[in-house]
Amino acid sequence: MLLKNINKLKESMSRVVIGKEEVTELMLVGLLSEGHILIEDVPGVGKTLMAKTLAALLNCQFKRIQFTPDLTPTDITGFFIYDRRTNDFIFRPGPVLTNILLADEINRTVPRTQSSLLEAMEERQITVDGQTFSLPKPFLVLSTQNPIEQEGTFLLPEAQLDRFLLKISIGYPTAGEEEKILLTHGKENPLMNLEPVLTIDEILTWQDMSRQVEVHSSIQEYIVALVRASRNHQRVALGASPRAALALFKASRAFALLRGRQYVIPDDVKYLAEPVLTHRIILKREDHLRGFNANSIIADILNTVAAPVVEGES
């Protein structure tokens, strides 16, 4: 039943987001892992469309924030306002109090405003004027950003990046996919015909099932070894944090479940190492200038750290 619903969700996504099945699967990994997703790419490749499509299919409350340089933290979290009728202060909730939050072009606002999402992403709550408000379940931040080389962008702080379970890139479509986009999106807005395929209870059940997926002790050791190798790599100034190991652990369980297994295999970890770890490491300045990047470092680590052979793996 689970795989049937997953395939139905993927099929519905593919009708709007053309030719990006791998990206769709990674977004579902984030959903099942109760993590947040950072989508980085150049403008116009469908970052916002993909986020809006997923939200529409999940039958969840959806809010969008368009990040701009003049956005303030209270525009996100909400604020208290004095009500003359009741002679008291009442809370006006911000858009963060939702199930699916699209933080669009997050790196076009200043770091102070970017950081206002930290508590929400990590603790599933917000604090306004000393009062704490719990966020609804599920809660997922789908954040898009343009490459930092683009004009008018602000680099996300390391603490903010570490809160994202995955960083993914959509990329340009093939010629055939681009022709299909013209035919599909040139006539009408494909989002208008989307119907929800899941309920909130089903999403929460999936998340619970993901937490039950077995991870052999040798694979746990492999995850830790990969993360620790990122800290000791000769070209890395700042390696992945313990939160990164936990993120790789959670993401691997969700990925195994999406593939119809109740156990994680080493290939799951290898497949997810790049989207989970690349945004969590900082290269030494001289190596960055020489043309090295986080992707090449992760590839080197995967080639260096021996993967376990789990007995009975299939």
C-alpha cells in the first residue's frame, strides 16, 4: 500500500515537474525524514514550481514567503498587537505557522531575517515576545535559493545551512524534456488540475514507518566514519557536524523505505552522502580558489572510506 501511494505521488509530480524523478525522490526523503530541503539553482529551472507542486499534492496547509531585502523576522514569525476592544495584546501569527512553508529565494534577505527560521526548523516551535508557539505536524520548510554568485544574494550562515537535511539542485532539462514543458505549461497552469493524493494522517504514518527502518551497526559506523573523514580531509576548513551524521542516518532510513525495504544498505548511504553533506562543509580558501568544491571532496571521501558488507544484504 505504501509503495502504491508513493508511486501515485511520484506520477502526479511528474505531470507538472517534467523529467526530475530523482529530485522528486529526494524531496520525499526529506518529507519522510522530517527534515527540511534547500533547493539551489539558477532562476527559471522550476525550483518554486516543484515546491508548490509537492505542497499541493500533500493536502497540507501551505504558505509562501517571498524573501526580499526589507523582510523582517516578525514578517515570518508573527507579532503581538494591542487590541483596544479587549484591552489586551493578541497574537497575529506569521506564515511560519503552517505545514508546508515555501521560503522562496531565502538568500535574497539579510542574515538576521534568515536566522529567524532557525528555531522553527530545529525545534518545531517559535518564540515571540517570550511566548512559545508549537508548529503543526507535519512541518516542512522547502527553501529555494539562487547561487551566491547571483547579484543581490546573501550567503546563508553555517548554522542555518546545517538545519537543512538536504541540499539539491534541479538542473536544466534535456531538449526533449524542454519541448514537453512547452506543450504542458504553454497551454495552462498545470497546478490548477492537481488533486491531493495524501492525507496528513498518512504522511505522519509514513514518517513513523521511516523511524522503524533497521540500520545495521556496521552501517551506523560507516555513517560516522564518513562524517569524521570530512573533518579530517586536507582540503576542508570546517567539516560536517554531528547533526550531519544524524541527518544521513535519518535520510538513509527514509530512502530505504521509499525503495520498499525495511533495512538500510551501504548504497543508500553512498547515494545520499552528497545531498546531505555538501552544504555542511567549508573548503580551505586556497583549495576553493584552485577549483575544488564540496562535491569533489565528498566523492573523494566515498572512495577513501571502505563501505561495510552487511550479511544477508540484497
